[in-house]
Amino acid sequence: MPEHRPARRPARPAAPATGPARRQAPRRRQRLARTLTLVFAVALVAALALVLPRLHHEPKAGGVAVTASRPHFTAGVVSCTFTDGARRTANYLTGVSTAGRVIPTEIRYPTTSGSPGLAETAGAHPAIRHGPYPLIVFAEGYAVTPATYAKLLDRWVRAGFVVAAPRFPDTDAAAVAAQHNVDTEGDDVNQPADTGFVTRTIEAEASEPASACGVLHRLLIPNEVALAGQSDGAETVAGLAYDAHYAEAGLHFTAVVALSGQAFGAESSSGPDPYLAGPPLLVTQSATDTCNPPQLSTQLYSLVHQSAKWFLELRSAYHLPPYSGSDPTAFSAVASVTTRFFSLEFAHGTPGQGFLAYGDRSPPVATLSTGASPPTIKPLTGSAASCYLHY
């Protein structure tokens, strides 16, 4: 709002109260009143023009919108480690398993601090002053890390979401390298439970005054959690949200984004697992991706029998670049549509024609559709060698 400054023009001297001046005073006062009214109206409009662009409606718990000043967020990041002692971790190189599943998790959060980190106290934490926020739990693909997707995850954080990205015990890049690059991909069947465990742990720690992961204290809106994942990570979150074999009682999700993924069992002789209706779903897939051929994503979309689902088709892109940012055009479409989807769902709105129009702004790059059936995309032959082309 403009700063209030004292008037620099001196007050007009009073007119002598004699003769004609006295008779004309009422008319001058009327003109003066009209002039002052006009000046006040112009000043009010100018003030509102400066203030209103800074206001927006932020969704709060329960979907209640309130007017608030939106700060300019950057993304802070810390790493916290959570251990599930009830399950075991296999070593695919030695064939030996050990007790527990140790899951380092990168937590990205909105901040206005220049150098965010765990050293900041909870009471003075810049994220806390503007929160709490919804949570997105993101599942990485095979043999990469959450840092691979930093540009996309940070885009969500700048929109006002906390993003937690587990590093899976056997399929994270560091875990694969530690096992001398043997094939550990079969461990993805354990990842829905890893994701569920991390989700429950983060939600619990956010409500505790003395959390082992200090940044979480009072950071989250309770029960506002979405899932997202890419490639094997998309398979992971779809399994946790919809697969009858992997869904966990007591976990409820606001929305799911599956980036170039498939259903568990999609490529087995017995076919995919049975899927249940669940939270609103957004699937993205490139029509030219041979690492995750389009028919796998369209099958996943078809398995989720509900009306609240959308499909973003990228016209031409490799498997990873639309999500790592190395394909700027495809990345821009994915980042903007997924951010809008999360914003609508966390506000408890219903994406409608406006959302479809938003996703169709650049048809040569991407198109967005909805309905019981996915778009018709030509099936492709899978090629593992294409998975990380143009990384």
C-alpha cells in the first residue's frame, strides 16, 4: 500500500467574509466538495490497484479459502532418514537380506530465507510463518535420485506445497551403484509400502513438538496429502492409491499424478492387478516414449474406473526429459499442468473446462483430455536402451 505522506502544498488562505465573496461561498464549497470527492476516489482506485495484485485466495484446511498476502517462495531442502523396522531390505548382489528398510527422504519446503536449513529454529522458521502447507509425496524412477527431478519438485514448492521424496532402499541410484549395478528393479513391489510408511511418519512428526526432522514441525495441513511419481515411481504411487494388493487402510490421498508409468503386473502373463476407484488422477505420457510405451499409461488410466481422471499427452518427448527439465518445452507443459492440478485439488475444487483449456494451450506440444477412455495413441515396442536418452 502507498506510504502516507503529509501534503506539501500549503493550505489555501481563508477568503474575507465580506460582500460578494460571502454570497459565492456556498457555490465554491460545493465545487470544492465535488473536487475533493473526485480526488479521494482517484486516490482510492490507485491504492487498490497497488494492493489487489498482491492478494490471492489460499486454500486452507478443509478447503476454506481466505484472502492472504502471498510471499515470494523459494525452495528449501533438507534430508531426513526414516527407518521401517518391521520389514527387510534385500541385497540383490549377495542374495542376503537385512532387517529394516532405511529410507533417506529429501524434503523440499517453501521458504523466504536466503539459506534455509535445519539449523533454523522452528519458532523462527520462515516456512512456518507462511504455512502450513499441503504435502506431495514423490516417488523417484529407477536408478535416479530426487535431485533428478529438482526443477519439477521446486516448481511445486514455489506454488506453496511441501514435497517429500523418498530414496528407495534398493532402486535409488546410490543403492544400485552400491550393488555394482545388478538389476534391483524387482524391488519396486516393496515401494508402495515404503511410500506409505514415509507418508504416515511425516504426518505424525509434523504434529509433534519435538520432531526428529525439525523442519516438519507445524509445516503441514493435516490430511492434505497427494502422491506423484515418475516411471517406476508412477507405478509405485498408483499401486498405493488404487491397487487392491498394495493400498493401505488409513491412508487417504487428495490427488495422484502418474508421470509415464504403468500398473503393477501390466507386463506379466496374468495381466495387471485389480484396481480400485480412488483419488482424482492425472496421467502424463509421451506418444514417442519407448522406455514406457504409451499403451502402458493408457492401460493404467483405463484401470482406474472413475470420472475424476485426466490424461496429458505429450506429442514428442523422451522418457525422462519432460520431468528432469532437459526438454524445456515438454517440461513447461508438465510443470504448469501438474501444478494447476494440485492447486485445484488441494483447494477442493473440481477441474473442469477451464482446466482442459489450460492444458490445451499448446496443442503441438501437449493435449489434455478426460473421460472414461484414454486418448488413442499408437502402441510402441519397448526399448530399455531408450529409458535415459537425453538425460
